[in-house]
Amino acid sequence: MPGIAVRPASTEEVAAIVKVANRTGYPIVVKGGGNGGGSVTPGEPGRNIMIDMGRLDKIVVDIDNLKVSAGGGACLSTIDDALRPYGYYTSTVIGPYFSATAAGLASRI
Ligand SMILES: Cc1cc2nc3c(=O)[nH]c(=O)nc-3n(C[C@H](O)[C@H](O)[C@H](O)COP(=O)(O)OP(=O)(O)OC[C@H]3O[C@@H](n4cnc5c(N)ncnc54)[C@H](O)[C@@H]3O)c2cc1C
């Protein structure tokens, strides 16, 4: 179990958390949707930090250039929702649709 769970909403907040981890020596683990089973918090139980990336989920669709920018915490399903009005969709075959995140998926590559 993580001793501390945090849900940053910006990269500045992530940086501040990492500084706290460096100062205290608490190890950190980053969590997306948690489907990979690999996000085990390292270190001594209760003396570690889990960073839940779920709030870093901004999605920007630039349909003219066929480009989508998604925060690492954006779920496949919400990226899909953003694309459907334009007649496009994401390939969601390699991750649980409603919980796997863009960054969690990228970790598979
Ligand atoms: C039922 C099921 C079916 C699946 N089928 C397939 C399949 O067919 N093919 C396949 O390849 N995979 C498959 N998977 C695995 C799945 O694709 C991955 O587990 C999923 O994409 C991971 O996404 P997640 O958001 O849950 O990441 P997590 O499990 O939360 O994290 C995965 C890794 O990425 C790191 N991470 C997460 N977010 C960030 C971030 N923002 N920044 C830096 N590091 C980060 C974590 O620390 C961890 O090491 C399946 C999983 C399940 C449960």
C-alpha cells in the first residue's frame, strides 16, 4: 500500500511532488489506470508516494491536421469520445477501454 497517494493537476504539481520525494527519500510510483499490474509502490510499506495521473487528462483535437494531443492520464474511452464527432475513433484493442490511459498504453510500447 502507498503511504501517500496524490493526484496532481499540472506538471508543476508533479515537479513539486518529485522534489518532496527527493527531500524525504520516499520512493514514488506513477499510476495510470492500474491495469498493468506493474504499478507496485516500491520501498517500505507506508513510506512511499503513489502519483495518480488521472487529472492530467486534457485532450486537444486538431482535426484539420489529423492530430490529437492527450495528457498521459487521458483514458482511451475519453479520447475516443473526443474523436467520434469527427467520424474517427481510437484503436482500443490492447487496453481496457474505460480505464487504460494514454501513458499507460505507451508504456507497453
Ligand atoms: C483485461 C485486460 C486486457 C488487456 N489486453 C491487452 C492486450 O491485448 N495487449 C496489450 O499489450 N496489453 C493488454 N493489457 C494491458 C493493458 O494494455 C495495459 O495494462 C494498459 O494499457 C496500461 O494502462 P494503464 O493506464 O492501466 O497503466 P498502469 O497499469 O497504471 O501503468 C502501466 C505502467 O506505466 C507507468 N505509467 C502510467 N502512467 C504514466 C505516466 N503518466 N507517466 C509515466 N509513467 C506512467 C506506470 O508506472 C506503469 O509502469 C490488458 C489489460 C487488461 C486488464
